[in-house]
Amino acid sequence: MPKGELVLLDEGDFDGSVDYQSFTKTVKLNSIHKETSFPIDIPYKPYKLYVIIQVKHEKSYIPRWRLWLDNFSLTKEFKPNFEVETNDNQILSTIIYDITPIIKEGRHDIIISHPSIHTLSVLNVSTISFYKIEGFNTKYKLSIGSLILNPNEKVVFPLLDKSYFIVKNESKFGNLKFTDNNGNIIYNSSPSNDSDEVEVEGKRELVASLESTNEKDYGVILASYSLTEKVPKINIDVDSKIDGGYIHLILRNNSEINLDKLIVNIMINGIQAHFKSFNNINSNSSFDLKLPLQSWQNKKTNIVNIRIVGVKGGYRHIVDKQVNL
């Protein structure tokens, strides 16, 4: 029987989009590394916004910290909403804040300060934002906490059309695995110092399990977000050609709606070459983009991957294209 639980944070039907941002690289705060920050982008005032922070610490230690949004102090008290003891005598704590009243449009930093001889390991910092948008509808179920899977234990998740999980494999030898109804492996994680995000498409059941012969091994599911989205037609056309040391892009927004943002990311041989962002893209509009490639043209096997992301509130429409130099 798995230890701990995922607690229902929010569930409903919303006329708009639901967006989330997560930071899953483990950060250890102590007397040397006293502070860390996490940037978040808010395109406009959200209808609702949660901040979720999940940390691990020694069982005998009650953390003393300070949490900031930019230069505004949210709290200096450590008051978890849920806690569970792990197999290695640590405590997993989940803290949830609703910062809807104070959040504004723009770029912000969530800052955690913990100057102590004891270690506080930050496993996950997430935000979940709700944006009211005409023509959008989202059915959602958001669950947060710490569900601990011991070796060969299983738990079943019924999913909506699109789901996201945040997990951490705390094993020395075991694999944390997600399989679908047909036994297909959707995700398979070996032991890691960091948490991980798992994205699953399609309405179905998913089985999470930890496969290990070491009885002290365990895996943790920190969050489960499941959504069904109804959106207007979003269509972005991308024409591209290589011309005289440049890549020439023609981008057209053939969507039924205006877009808040259009993001252009160009990778060459797996390395980012260009990143551009454009705001307020009207429906049925187009523009040209010409970017230099000279420094790459003498290298062998040049593969150019183009990713275009159209953003409306918390919804993202992605177009991928590949060309050769």
C-alpha cells in the first residue's frame, strides 16, 4: 500500500485556459547556499494563481525560511499543508499559496531563503495559473502532495485528455515506471537527484510503479494535473529557406483568434542558435524573419530544428519543422 497521498487541490470547469510552470532541478539550501530564485512569466492578470513548493528535510529538523515574491515577503513561517515521512527518515513537505490578490502582469521571481547549518532540499516549485479567455474551456483536476511508491507497489490514475505528473525517483537501483492500459511503457526513470516532468496525451488509465529488489528504494509522485481543453482553431504556417548564409522564415497566424505571443526557437545540431519572441500577433497576419547562420555553415551535418510556439493565455500551440543546411 503506497504511503502518503495526492490531495485534490482544485477541480472544475473553467471558461479559459490553465497554465503551469515547474522547476524540478533539486536545489539544496544551507549555510553556504542560502537562497534561490525561480522566475515566472505572467502574460496578464490571472483569474487565479497557486504557488506550490515541495521540499525535503531531516525528520528532526523544523525548517526556518523566508519566502518572497520579488521584494514582497509572503511568509517567514514554515507551515506545510501536507507532510509524509520517507523510507530514509526524511520528511517531504508540500506548501501551497494562493497569491491571486497580489500577482500582476509581468516577470516575477519566487525567492526562497534558508540560511541554516541544516539542509533544505527544494524538489519542486510550480505555479498554476487560470486565465479567462473567450472561446476557451478547460475541465481540470489538480492533485498535489507526496505519494510514495515502495518496490513493486502500483497505483492507477484515470486521466483526462492531457496530463502532467511531477515525479522523483529516490531509489539507488529501482526504476520508476508509467504504463498504459495495454502495458506500453510511457515513462521509465532511473535514479536521479532531480525531479522530473511527465506529459501524457490521451484519455486513459495510467499505472505508476516502482520496480526494484532493494526494499529501501522508493519513488515519489509529487503532483498530477489532468486537463480537457476546448480551444478555437489555432493554425500557424511556417515557410523556411536557407539563403546566402541566412535562414529566412515567413510566419502566418491563420488562427481564428489573435495570439498573445509568438516564440521562435532555432536549434542547430542541438544547440540554440536563435530565440525570438513577438507580442500581440493578430489573426490572419504574417511577418518575415531573417536570421544569420554563417558561423554554422562550415560544420558538418547541420540540422536546423525550428520550433514555433503560439501562446494565448496559458495555452500553447507548437509547430516543429526541420531543414538541412
